Amino acid sequence: MSSDATDAPHAIDPFRLTVPPDEAWRVIRTVVAALPRTRIVEHTESRLHAECRSAVFRFVDDLELQVRPADGLVAVRSAARLGRWDLGVNRRRVEALRAALRRRRVIR
């Protein structure tokens, strides 16, 4: 699923920032790094790529975030590397991340 997707089954809202992008980006990196079974494999000042492993079968999903300061948002993509059906795991991951960032008041 992706905040850039145009089809309903794959679309999800981006994260709308409530603080300056650089401040939000620091918090986002910290929160992603603390997600269970998640490893950040690349991060720059505008993009983050993490690998998230499933608890049982150890499948790898990709979580990608891109800060877009001009739009005041962070685009998000979370998808399984294998298969076409993930039983809603990626959507739940993004919504859990959204909830954690809302608690920290960096997104609305």
C-alpha cells in the first residue's frame, strides 16, 4: 500500500506534519527504528527504507517513507516483497506507526 497509490485497495493517507519537517524526520526515524523486527537499511535527509520481518515465517516487507517539506507531509509505502496478499499486515503497520507519531504530536 502507498500514499501515492490511486486505487482504493492500495491507497493510504500520508502523514500530515504538525511540526517542522526536520524535527518530524528525527522523531520518525527513532519510532521506525523501535518497531519490532524492523531494521533501517537506508536513510537520508528525505528518505527512509526499512525491512520489517514477520514474526512467524520471517518474510520481509519493505517500509519506505519520504518527507516532502513543500507539501507538509511524509509519503509512506509498505509492501510485502513476496506474494500479493499480506492479510492486512502492512496497513496495520502503517496505522500503528501513524498512531505512535500522533502520540508524539509530529503528525495529525
